[in-house]
Amino acid sequence: MFEWSYQVLALLVFVAFTAGFVSAIAGAGGLIVLPVLLAVGLPPLNALATNKFQSVFGTLSSALNFLRKGHIDLASMRASLCYAFVGAVLGTLAVQQIDTGLLERILPYLLIVLALYIACSPRMSNEDRQPRWSAKRFDPTVAGGIGFYGGFLGPGMGSFFAVAFTSLRGYNLRRATAHTKPLVLVTNTTSLVIFVLAGQVVWGLAVAMAVAQFVGARLGSQLVITRGASLVQPALVVVTLTLALKLLLFP
């Protein structure tokens, strides 16, 4: 049984709100929440499970807001959501059998390259462009592949999805950010089910943080809708580089 003071609980709720706000714009909310959960004394598996639970509700909040405002075409995403689910299941199973060392070593450098692309590519804008890949090619390759990565390791998954939508499907950055949310939601929920079945979620704390995540993500997604690429592009660059530096310095 875990017990904390009201001050620590208030801090954790505020951290969850902040993470929901940031994650709705640029992803990587776990970069904010997970170190704090570990710092207040949660064992790693409980911290991972509790973080996953509350982050799912933040992603759900932003996805619902984007959907309600007409920025997500859910009907066109049925195949990609199915592939992301299958990929997440396979990735979650694979991570229990395969050494992740090589991917963990090269991931920071991939994220740095990704950040440079986000900063420099003309496709990172408020304008839709001609798609380079069809949906039939994109869905199994990208949705399934990044879904697998999300189940296998996960850091920067939202950034990878956003860049894939802009560079390969020609989406503007606002639309790309919106369409990452259902895919991230499916991938993370798949992993969450495994944590729940293993009994690793600290429920009281997870529920309180989930409420704060939901509110923060609602506000963050609203900013994406109103500001578009002028907000999302620099936020993606900062978050992706921060994640890369974190993995390099504190693997």
C-alpha cells in the first residue's frame, strides 16, 4: 500500500495535468510523469503501469476533442487502427523475448534526425500536400510498424506518427497531430491491458492523475486547433530533442 502527503498528491496531479497539456500538442507526456512517479517512491513496474493508465485518458481526451471539432476522419482510419493494434500486440510480446539494447542505443540519434526533419521540412505546415503513399501502403507499413514500436519500446511514438502523416500522406500538421491520437490510444491501451491484468496499476493515484490528464489534454488539443503548425512544429522539435537528450544522458 502506497501513502503520500496531500502536498505530494497535489504535485502528482499537477504533473499529470501538465503532461496531458504537452502531450496533446507534441506527445511524450511520459517524459514528464514517469521520473516524478519514480522520484516519489513507486517501483518501476507500478510507475510504468500507473503512467500508462493516466496517459491513456489524456490521449482519449485530445482524440475526442479533435474528433468533435471535425479534425479526425475516423472512418478512413479503420484499417490503420487495426494494424496498429496488431503491431502493438506483437511488439508487447516481442519485448519480453528480444534484447532491446540495440534499439535503445540508436533511438536517440533517430530522434535527433526526426527533430531536424520537423524543423526544416516544408511539409510541416498548415497546408495539405500531395500524398506520397496510398492508404493501402501506409496502413500496414506505418501504422502497423509504429504500433509494433509502441508496444516494443515506445518513446517518441506520437512524433513518428505525426511526421509519417505529413511526409507520406500529405496531411497538414494540425490534421496530422489529430490523427496520431487514435493510433496512440489504441497502441497504449493494448499495453495498458497487460499491466492491468498483471495487477501493477496503483488505482487511487492513477484515477486522480487520469482526471488531471484529461483536462490538460483537452486544453492542449484546443490550442493545436487554434494555432496549428505555428505551435505544433516548435513544440515537436523541443520535445523530440529533449527526449533524445534524456535517452543519451539517462538511458
